[in-house]
Amino acid sequence: MIKKTQRILLQHWHIFTLLAGTWFFGYSVAAHAGTPSVALYYVVHILTGSALSTLAFFLRLPRKEGAHAPHDAPGSHALTRQLHKLIFHLLMAAPILGVLVFFVPDGPWHQMHDGSFWLTHVYHDNLAHLAHGAMFYLLLLLGSVNWLWVVSQPKSA
């Protein structure tokens, strides 16, 4: 049981590290806009985000024919299973929204850059960028709810 718990913790720390790196380099793109280093931040943001989405895709697949995906195991709680499914779907949608940032024309979002909406301090150019950034905060919220649920459960002997 300890080995399984260690493996699960290691998997989740890898995912969290990729998510934190993706956020850091994505935020650095906005913080260094107009400088030559912005291209490097874009590349690393895209690479870490792609690694995160690819990892989520492969974790969603069952290991063998007729087997459950790891988070769909019969012993896991229904809330945990549903949260993981939602997180995986969001991780699949994030790259699509990221690409749309470049193709959705700018809209009235630039008028809110004065801080009238809490996310527009960075995401003030178009709706796709706002949705792509808000998805990060939604992933953090869902991950936190899952973590709080797991640690609040009584420990089995």
C-alpha cells in the first residue's frame, strides 16, 4: 500500500510541477511582452503545456484491454473520479484555447485593462486568452478540492 501511495504522490507532483512551470512561463510571456526574451517564454510555455496535456492524455487511457484507467479504479471515490475526468478534459481543451489566442481577433477586452475585472490585468487582449488563463485557475481549484477531499478522508489501517 505504501508503494502505491508513493507512486500516486510522485505522479501528482510531476503534474503539479508541469502545471506550475506552464503557469510561470505563460505569465512571463505577459510580463516580458515587447522584449526579445518573450519568444523563449512562449516556447517553454508551449512545451511544458504540451507535456502536461500529453501526460493527461496517456494517464486517461487504460493500461490493458478491459482495465480501468488509473483514476477510474473501482476502489476510488466517485467524487475523485469525476474531478479527475473534469481535470483531464480541461487539460485537453487548454492547448486548443491556447492556439485560439492567436486567431481570435481582439475585442472589447482591452477596455477592461484598468483592473475592473480581476483576470484582465494580464488577459486583456481577447476572449480566448481570458478563457485560457481562467482555465489555469479552474484547474487549481479542482485540484485543491480533490486534495482537500482526499486528506479529509479517514485513513485505513
